[in-house]
Amino acid sequence: MVPPTAKLLYCYLLDRAGGRNGTVLLSSRRLAAEVGFSSSAVRRNLHRLQQNGLIRLSPRYSEEGIRLTNQITFI
């Protein structure tokens, strides 16, 4: 079961991506500011969405090996 906060985040991400064929490149801190959740609540709900097979979180790195924001892809 997906909690209401995860559903809200999913709908927001869908809107940001322009539909299920898009992707989102936002940090959890920025997502938190935009949806009004804490950063930890955003991370927790992103993982819930991933566990329920709704999104895929893919880590990204710069050429220098610096960690960038995750790519969020709709499944």
C-alpha cells in the first residue's frame, strides 16, 4: 500500500516530468522545498514508490566521480 504522502509526491513528480514518459532530476532537498515535506520524508517516500514499482531511482555521477542528483524515471 502506498501512503498518501507518497501518492502526493508521485503526482507532483508526474507533473514535473510532463507525464509517465519523462524523467525528473531534482535533489531531495529541492523536492522537499517544493512540496512542503522534510528531506527525510521525501527520501523515504521516493524509496516507497520505488519499492512499489512506480519509479526507478538511478544514481548519477559527474566525470570526476562527484555524486549528482538521482534520476527519477517512471516505470
